[in-house]
Amino acid sequence: MIGTHSLVAVWTPLYGSAKTYTALTFTVNCQVASFTKPVSAPSTQTYVVYDKPLAIDVTNLVYTQSPACGYTYESVYTWNNLPASVSEAPQYSGKLLVSTSNLDHVATTSVNFVNVIKVPNNGPVSDSVFNVNTAPDEVSFDIVVNDPCSGTDASAVVFHDTNALVIT
């Protein structure tokens, strides 16, 4: 267990009362050496032009500590290849917002992000920063922006005159 521990020794003499001593005090530390990217990426996200904004949040994806110290960490996300219909909300947060009323934004785009992780009080050292931001560290998924009229057929419009006027 991480923390400071003591090994206690008790000496019980043949005559008299027992004496307790702290024989050894030691500290167990854990220091994160690296992080690996999440095992699975988000699923494809789909938005329809004119719909209410679609929020995407990748902060629930788990980056694995090695060794598994269980320390909390802070993330700074950097996105690549965001289409015009997508914005960060707020910047570097791991959260995106998809919203558009422009049919020119209809497309499927593969977006990706990397992460810079900071571990405050990382064991015997103070703060540690891990750059999980090289090409193999990228996490990718697709954002699909659809046309609301695509794939729909309008039925023929038929007018019925129920007040037909007949002149003789």
C-alpha cells in the first residue's frame, strides 16, 4: 500500500512488562512511468443538418497508467481534422459540439485527437507530464453530417375540390 508504514517490534522480557519499539519506518511510493491510449475509440457520431447541436465527450475514455498507481490526472486534448461543422467546447477539453445549418457541410469526416497528461504529485516526484501525442497514440472516429432530405421521397400532392361549382 502506498504511504508511510512502520514495523513494530515487541520485546517481552522474562520479568517485567513488554516494551514496544518502532523497529523500522519505511515509505512505499508509486510513480507513473507511462500512459497508453484508450483501448476503444468512440463509435461513429451522426448529426443531421438543422438538428439541435450534438455534444461529443471523450473525457470518459480511460488512459492506462503503468504501473497502475491509481493517481488522478489532468488531460489536454488536441484535435486534428475537425470539419467546419464541429467546434471544441471549450478548447482542449475533450468535448466537441456538432452544429450546422449549411448543407455544404454534409460529409463523413474521420477526426482524431491526442492527449497531454499531467499527473500532479506523481509519487516521489512532484508533477509529471506525459505526451501521449505521437501518431500511434491518436484516437480516431468518424463524424457523419447528413442531409435531412436525403433518402426521403415526397408523395405526390393531389388537390381535391370539394366545393366544385357547376355552371350550366
